[in-house]
Amino acid sequence: MNIRSLVLFITLPAVLFADFDWSTVDLDNPELFAPGQITVCFSPEASTVTINQAMEAGGTELVSRIDRLNAVRLRLPEGSDGRDVLETIEYYEEMPDVLFAEPVMIHRAFWTPNDEYFYLQWHYDANHLNMKEAWDVERGSSSVVIAIIDSGIAYEDYAIPSHEQGEVYSSDGYYHMASDFTSSQFVPGYDFVHDDSHPNDQNGHGTHVAGTVAQATNNGIGTAGMAPDCRLMPVQVLDYAGSGYDTEIAAGITWAADNGADVINLSLGGDPGIPSEVERTAIQYAVNTKGVVVVAAAGNLGVDELSYPGGFEECIGVAACDYNNELSYYSQHGDGLDISAPGGDVTVDKNNDGYYDGVLQCTYVVCSDEYNDAEVDNFEYKFWQGTSMASPHVAGLAALLLSNGVTGVNSVKATMYSTADDLGDPGYDTRYGYGMINPVAALEGGGGDEAVVDIAVVQNPLLSHQVDIWVVPVLGDLYAAPDVSVNLGGSEEQVYLTSVPGTDAYVGDFVFTSTGTATITVTGGTDETRTFSVNQIGVAGGSIASVDGECYLEVPEGSLKGDNYFTIIPDNRISSSIPDQVPELDGVRLVGSRYRIGPGGAKLNIPVNLYISYTPEQLDHINPSTLVVMRYDGISWVKVPTFIDRNRSCVVANMDRLGVFQLVSDENQQSPDLPTAVEFELINTTPSPGDRIASLRLESRIKVQLSIYDASGRRIRSLTQGYLDPGEYDYSWLELDDKGVELGPGVYFLHLQSPSFNSKSKIISLH
């Protein structure tokens, strides 16, 4: 009975698979098929003599035999290709004793590590980095070395030298290897703190970081690492307290580069905005001379500016995201940021697994802090958060890409950036960089040789209806002009680009024929988009709001001599060779986005008001009085008279010229509060028709205009206009605009104007 059942199980699939058309697949693909080999399954009645005669007739030789199935693996003559394989399969299937013949296929396990706590590493699951699928493509190569330049790694059992015994604690006087590193691969490292060749972790930080990069994985214990089959190089530059000199960090970088590191991880840095030239010189040597991929954390102070070395152009600067793929509350961001990765948040449990949403890895039970020395003989698994935890995910991915055949620093960057999952504003932005790393897409080869481009929009100051669109590759090469289209007001138009002599840039012009939100899409290299606002304003005045709703320009009647097209273009571009570049601001803290408002240059007849909103998260304990709007005048940044509207959480700048504007916090600045004899209260920001939305209280007779504007800055409904007597007034959301058209769902702005008080509030209609 068992034998018959077995025979039935074997022969039935032969009928099912015999009809597969092998001519429809690439039999020359060595990733899928063993070159020049086939499998032939004979009927149970076929004798050994019959099989040998069949092999001889087909001109093949035996590689191996499966006696139970009466199947043989055969090799065709040397030099045979896919066509020969197909013809040989067809030849054998014509034999009466053959059940089926097929090419020898290469199958790989759908690899899921069996590490005890892998289920708690949420950042590896299918909703985040999807490392199970990524590991089916690549787990790393022992030829790829990742240097962890940090506080050392718990990588060996070693007697603590006498001069280090006061810096750590051990019950037996030894440094010990973390249990989860017992099957990890290491190359010799160096300790620049103590000037010896034993860079054992004295803090706990480096061990946790190294685990994320290349923890021993699928070893039945602990946790998993990004690139488990790569080798780790421990380099200690931080002491037991977790700090170190930039000279030692620079020495560690150059030593690692000279001793075979392919990737360097720097989960360290200084105060935001303070660069170290010795570190940068070392990084330039590693990247430009030795071809090392250098990855660095953005910093954990939550400000709109990176720490160094993460802010250096040569590094891959990494921000941290939480379980919801949103920027972690502590993560620094800003100019120089390149990419995002999971960094965790140990204040919440958003996946409800009973543990805080940090990044889990092995480290010491007691790590070094202001109260304790690290206990270097006792380990446990800890959830930590930080850009220090995000950076090693990126370093691990870089190692996987190098293991998978990507060559060169720029190719690694281009592959990583072009395949990232976009977060935040479309395309590159300084909050998430190019987005969240996507290991599966990167390893499957998406975009590695494609250029990563930057898009700039420069409005003609004399012909306001025309803008120049610049496209410049910042990584990789554009071998031809990319396709560019502009969608404005629902109408799409192609833009013809020409090359700029002596540069790698392309430029074309676009003429406005309508207003609204303009979206530029570049196809060629990586697809990128850029979105900005356009509105036509004349002598009667008007307004325009940025696409993100945080910047709003009010142009009073009489400010202009004729009709002009106004634009508000978010200007947080990465550095490139595009002309009309704006220098960075020094000595101040940036708050929010930078905006290019045009047409720039010409002086206005009457000053205009610019409103820029701020949030409590952006302020982060900053005194609003230190806020001031800066304008770039073509030569330098100058301060614009600024008032603080605390009730509306915005600043009001009054100026007679347009240009590039940035809200900053300057500790030496004391901007006054906005003077007002008007009390205005926004009551409902998501109203239905008939709902009360605002109240107005006047202390004296005053001229007031209260209007509703759409997202493009076009006034569509007047709620009140003219002089009002002292008293209180209530206003409701209306169903129709001034032309009797229904106010549908969308973003609107409630704008109050008076001689002493102006206010702009965002309203979202859901009905």
C-alpha cells in the first residue's frame, strides 16, 4: 500500500508538468537554472541498462542519481546553451520510458531566521524593511567588511588590562563576547582610546549598533542583523563614557579605510551645525580615495539641522523614523539629510506587542552612564531609540548592496536613494531625505545606474509669466534630456529641455496660462516631482498660499502697477550646480521650510504682508520672540521687520520686495508681538455648512475685511467688508461662494484684514 501510494504521488505530477513550455523561460539564466544540465525521470519499469542507453543516445553524462525516483541529473556537452538544453529536453520526452524531462532549477529557501527574539524586531517585518524577502536575495558576503567606529564591540574574551580596570566592571576580570556574536565574523580592529589592538566595548553603545549591522542571524538565539554574512571591524574611538575626540574619530576612519573596510558606520556626532574639518578630511579620504561608503547618524536633538559628521556631503546622513514611518520626535533633520531608517521610539507601544517600540539588540545588562560602569560580562537584549539605531540599518543595506554586486560609492547611494519609499513632501525633502530605505527594491536592482536629479524653478523677474525649469543630476549621469511635464490647473504640458554647455544640467522654460498648483514631473533617471503655487495678482491686490499651507502672502490693493504672476516655491533643495543658489544661514536655527517667492527683485509700491506659520514641535522650547524672517537679497541674508502673532502661531513680516525667505530663531533678536485692537477667535477648523467658525470682537469702529480663499490664494467668498462698530460678531461656514458655486471638500483659508491686525487660518471642509 505504501509503495503504491508513493508511486501515485510521483507519477501524478509528471502529467501536470509535462505540458510546461520551457521555451517561454530564459534557460541561460544562471540565477534560475544550472547551466547545461537537465533532470530526466524514467518510469519505474525502466532498467539501469535502458537509462544508460538513453544517456548515451542523448550525448549526456551522469551527474547524480535519485534511485527512489528513478531520476537522473545529466550534464550536456561543454559549451551547451539554453537552446541545447531545450532541444535535449524535447529529445528525452519523446522516449517511451521517460515520464518527464526538465532543466535543473536553482531554488532558494524563503529565509526566515530562527532567532529567539526576531518577532520583536518590528523594523524587519513586511510593513517596514521586509528583511525576510531581502534575505532571500542577499545575506551578505564575507568579502565585505563593515567598520563600526564607536565605543568598541563585545567581540572577544580578553583579560582587562590594568589601565582599563577602573573604566569597566567584570566579575572575573575579563571582557566577554556577547553570546549573539559567537558565530559572527570579525576582522582585526583597533582601539584608538587606549592605543592597542583590542577594541572591546566599554560602554554598550557599539555592541548594540554592531548587532543591527551584522548580528549573527539564524543561530537560534537573540536577534537578527541586516547583513549577517558580512564581517565586522571593531574600531574604538569613544571611551567608556561614550565620548571621544574628533582626532581619534578621524584616525579611526582613516585606519579603517586603509585596513579593508568597505562600509563605515558612524553613530556619533557633535552639536548641530558645528563641523570638524579633520573628520571631514578623513571622510573625504575614505570616500574619494579608498571608495568606502560612509554612513552617519543625523543626531538626536530634534532640531532642523544635522550634526556632523552626518551633515557632510560625502556621508549618507540618516534620520530616524518610528513604527508609523514618521520622523521620530528626537531625530534631527535639515540640509544634508539623505535617507531615513527605523530608529524607534521607547516612549510608545504602537504595535501593541507589550514592549516599547525601540530597536532591539544585544548589549550589556548595565551600560555605562553617569552612575555606573559598564558590566562587560553580563548581557541582555534592550530596546533603544535614536539615529544611532537608524544609521546601522543603512550601513547594513550598503553592505548587502556591495555583496550583491553594486560597485562604487555613488552607485550604492544612487541605488539606495532611487529605490527608497518616499515620505513627506513628494521627492527629496530635508525631513526624510529620499525617504525610507527599501532593501528589497534596492537589492532587486531598481535604479542603481539611474541618475538622481534635482529640480529647480527660477521665475523670470521681468517676465513673471515665465519660469526656467532646471534639471541637474546630483548622483549618476543623465545621458540625454529627461522628459519633463507640468500640470497646472488640470492641464498638462510637455517642456522641452536643452543641455547647458559646460555643465551636466538641462533647462527649459514654461509659460503660465492659468493659476493654481503646478506640479513638475521629471522622467529620466529617477522620477522626481516638484510642486508649487501660482496665482495672478493685479492692481486690486490678492493673495497666494504655499502648497503646504504654511506660507501665505497678502498683496494689498495698489501694491502693483499691473497684473503679475506670483509663485511660492518650496526651496529646500539639495546642493547642486543649479544657478541662483542661495547660501546657507549661519548662527541661527532654521524653523520650517525655505520659500522662494516671486517675482523677485522689483520694489513694490506698497509693502506686503508675509505670514509664516510655526508649530510647537518646530519651536521645541524656543521663545517665539526670537523668531525673525530673513530674506536673501542676492548678496546676503537680511532681516525683515517681523511681528509675532502668538494667537495664530505665525509670524507676520512686512516688506517691499520679494525673494527667498526663511523663518529662523535668533537668540539676539527680540521681535515684538503683533499690535491689535481686534480679538479674533477661530472656533471650528473642520466645519459643515451652517457651523459657527469664528468670532470677532472690536474695541472701536474699524474697517474689516473677512474673506474665504481657496488653496491657490484666490478669494472666493466675502463674509464681511467695510466698517464695523464696536461689538462682537459671529460668522458661519457657508455652502456657496460669491458666484453661487458650492464650496466642496478641500483646504481653505479664512483671512481677516484690518489696519492693525491681519490673520490667516487654515480650514478643512469635509463636506
